[in-house]
Amino acid sequence: WVGDISPDRAALLLDKFTVATRDPVTCERLRPGTFQQELGLLLLRYQSGKKISGNRKVKMRNHWTTPPPLIQEGLLRAYDIGQERFASPLNFNPAIPEYWSAFPEDILFGAHHDAYSSRMTACGYMNPEYEEDELEKALQWAVWASETEEPVCFLAVYPEWLKATYMNLLSHHNVNVVARFQRSTFAFLPPDHWASSWGGGPRAGTANWQVMVIEISNKKGRDKYKIGHENLIAEAGRSFGAKPVNNQSINTRKHHRNKFTIPNKQFINTQKFHKTTLNYAHPAPDTNLSRHTSYTTRRFPAGGRIFTDGSLIDRAGVGASYYDEQSQQTTYVQVDQKDILRAELTAILKAVQDKVADPEPLQIFTDSLTSIRLVRRWVHCPTALSTTDNLDLLDSLAHAIGQRAPARTELYKVRAHIGCAGNEL
């Protein structure tokens, strides 16, 4: 097991993979394995610390995805967007035809490699990694691209970091902030949002800075690619709780006005992007995900899982229970104290005790991360928890896990109250 991915994102990637692997040039260069193998390698690539190129490494904590409503109902209704720069196969927006990502192997999932491999042309959208140097370089390249005779119109979703040097570029004559949202109201999708249903999964915490939607364009680009009013972006933000604010009060550090750098050598030597037409034929992609995966290849096959839960009961007490998929029965457990953590641990303990004689691996799913951490520490280093409450439960649980050996006992965290079947007891 290398990671989780939602069925809808997997089906989307299967479509892209099927098309890409029909190209003989791509297959000769990358020599792809099966879809399952390449999907696993994709998940491994996008883990924090993985090397991209040079000194650059993946930093998943900075990969905040723009909420789909802002793109679908805002940007795509106001602009004729055809490109998405600084994306990945795991978070690109399927409504935008072309996207760029960090790894050359991502070509197998329909990507162009490296957002800086071609100049920004036509109309596009970008949400770079939230590192100050990356944000400045991306915005600078968009500004340089807009200074050409060719129509250019790019939209960027950026944090308003007042001390960041890229804020100087907001005073460029081709740069305009078309929407701005109040701090603590704009909720990005978290870096691992692809593990749940696309667009309907959990949100990350709201940004503790204001969020800007920036238009970088020349007159030809605006005339050609702007198809709706920018108010559509503000309205789209309201749909997921982001509160629009006045665009006129942004501090662009005006003492730097009109002091902009000229294009560097890398930009000058980079070719403009022009969409190419496929010169090979292929049948319609086989996007039936069930034909490419099976229950035997999944880490958590349905039918063998146990879900535990502990909760308050009408503020009068606590209850604990577990649900066994195999028997399709829920077992309720009495809790001796009014304590939620104790209820969570009691449910886990009862599930393990009832499966002591079962030689098959036991997979228990709980929404209590604290319980998982306590059990792990108690099993591996019990002396570290000598003063912790609930030692009796932890000791009994460790004993039950030992009785099950050599059969495996596994604990997994699930998100609470998101409609996870089995967890809502």
C-alpha cells in the first residue's frame, strides 16, 4: 500500500493513462507498466521529501488546491481558460484541457512536464506552490509573457503576503487583482484531497491571510479571452464561504513602481507553448475502473473491516460500539466512565478481544487518532505512558493483541462525520 485515491480521480486518471499509452513515442520513452503499477508510482512521487530536480523537493504541505467552485463557477465562466500550470495528476482540474506538472513520468496521465518548459501563452490558470520564491518566479514569468505581442491572459490564485517581494509586481500595468477574499474565510482543499471524492471531500483550514485572484494580461489577451464579468469570481467564492473584500486597498509597495526586471536568459530561451494535434488514432479509452482493479488488489477489501466508535449519549453518558462488515452486525459495549477517549479505547478493545481466535489479519478503523497513538506507544514503549489515564484498557488491549499473534492487528484512522460507511454508528 502506498496511498489512497478516490474512485472518481482514479477513473479520470485511467482515461488519461489509456490515451497517453496509445502514443508510441510516449511508450518508447517511458516504458510504462500497468495502470495499477503507474498509479502506485504516482502516489509515491507525490510524497513530501521526494526529489523533483536539482535541490527541489516535494513539499506537500504547500500544495493547496483551489476549491472547484471558484474554478468552475468563477474563473471558467469569466475567462476562456485552456491551461493549468503548476498542477499534478492528483489535483488538476478536468475541465481545463491542458495541465503542467513537476515530474516527466506524469505525461502518462496527460500532463506536460514542467510549468517552465514553455512560455505562458493564450489563457491559463495557475496556483503555484506556496513558497515565496516559487510564487515570485511564476508571477514574474506571467508578467514577461504578457509583455509580448501575442494575446496572453493568465489568472493566478495567490496569498496576500504583504512583505513578499512578488507584491511589487501587482503595480505592473498588465497586472490587476480581480477578486480578493477576507482572511479566515477562504478554505482550500487539503494537499491529500484526492483520497476522498473530488470536489466533495473535506476542506483544509481557512487561510490566515487574504487570498487574491490576479489577472496578468495584455490588451489583446483581455479582449480575446475574457468572456464574463469578474464579479462571477467573487460570487463563486461566496458559494463556499469565502467573503469578498475591496480590491483597491492592496499595498503593492508603490515605491518600487515601474522598476521591473527584464526577462532573464531562461525565459528568453524558452519556446512558446502551442497546442499540438495528436497524429495517431486510438479507440475510445476504457474507463471502466472495475476492469483495472479488483478487491484482491485493494488494501482494504470490503467485507473484512471493523469500524469502532465512542460517543456521547444525549449528554448523559457515553457509549461504545463496533461494526463488523463480515457479520454485518453492530456490537454495543458498556463504558464504565463518562469519558470519550475511554469509550473509543473500549470499543477497540472489545473488537480485538472478540477476534482473538481469528487467524486472519484484523483491520480496525477508528476516527480517534489519540487512541491509535496511545495504543502504538503502549505496545512499543509502555514505560513512556506510566502516568497516563486508561492504563487498564491499554494493558488489556496490548494483551489481546499479543494473544492474536502471529495474526496481524492493524489500526487505521478515518475522518469523522464525513459519511464513511461503518463509522457512523
